[in-house]
Amino acid sequence: MNENDTPAPVPDGSPASVPVDTAPAAAPAATKSGSEPSRRRGKKPVRGIHPLLHTLFELYPGLFGVRFLPLKLGVFEDLRTAHPDRLPADELKVALGLHTRSNRYLEAVAGGLPRHDLGGQPVEPVAPEHVHHAIVELYRRKSSSPQEAAARQRAVSQLAEAIERSGLGRDGYRERFGAAPEPARGLLEEALMALGQKSARVEALRRAFEASGKTAQEFAEMYGLSAGEVRQLAG
């Protein structure tokens, strides 16, 4: 089994908040009147965390700890080889599934971080498909919340950055992902529009610099840029 960044969605939250095992409820104490104890209606049972998530944290805190990092493809086999007794295959599949579907893991993928091996070393970039899925899935989970507007803005910004990193260009990225249903298609079109506007601004600044006769430092001060940004325009 290879680690996969595009599994079916799971409940919102990080692995530390994704419930797996339901803990048995404590026996209720009898009331003084001897009647059945009062209980809050609809209260969900207390739930625990999959035990292998704790084990993975203990073994690899740099990958499964406070900060999550995208995992290399084939990490399941690597973990089984390194810890055949502590990480049973069936339970490890479940634990990795929960981990890679968590918000914190998807945020790491959406942010453009590379995949890492068990030593915590970057080994390869995450495929554009997996980055795209992570961004859209994070937005989908928050789209019905009061933070929907901020979540959409963040998703559009992340998609714009993902398009630039992908090397596909705007047209190539639209060709690959533009046929997706909503909300992915709408987010993509907003990101492509933002990139188009950014490109137009950069081109306008480049032409203004070339026509100005100013040095990079002088032009930077005029437009509130850094000299390095101006030199990039000229390059």
C-alpha cells in the first residue's frame, strides 16, 4: 500500500481529534431518589484516538508531531519494514488513512511542502493533483461554516501559488483541472483570474521601469518596491 493524499473525506480535525475507537461509558451513579440518572439527550459517547497514531508520534515526532509533513510514497512499506512488531499492517493502514485525511496533513500538502522520508528528509515534490485535492478539500470542509469567506480567499490564494509551482502554466492547469465540479471549478477560475491580474501588473511595472530611466533603487522607492523586485522585473 502506498501512502495516498487523495482518500475519501473524513470528519473535520487533525488526527488528534479524529475519533476511531469508542470508549465504554462509565457506569452512571444512582440518584438519591433511586430513579434513573439524568443524562443530556443526544450526548455522544466519549471517543478515543487510534493507538497507532500515538505510536507513530512516539517513533517519528518530526513527521507526526506538532507539525505534520507530507509523507513519501511507499511510506507504509517503509514503516512496516522498520517496525514489523509495533505497527501491524491492518491497523497501520487505518492509522495512516486517518492521518493523511486530517486537516493538518492536508494543510501541509496544500502549502506546497515536499514529501519526506522517515528520516525527515525531503525526497520529492507532491504531485499537482494531490496539492489541488488538498486545497479544494480543505475549503469544502469549511464552506458551510461562518469562516467560509476567509476559507475561500485562502483556497484561491493557495491555488494561485500551486499553479505557479506546478510548471503547467495557466492554460495547462485549467486543461487538467478545469472540468471538475463545483466548488473546485469556481475556485480555480478565481485563482486563474488573480494570476492574470498579477501578470498584467508585473508587465505594466516592467514597461514603466524600462521607460523611466531610473535606477532600480529609485524606481523601487517610487512604487514602494524593493530594489530586488525591480531587478527581477528587468530580468
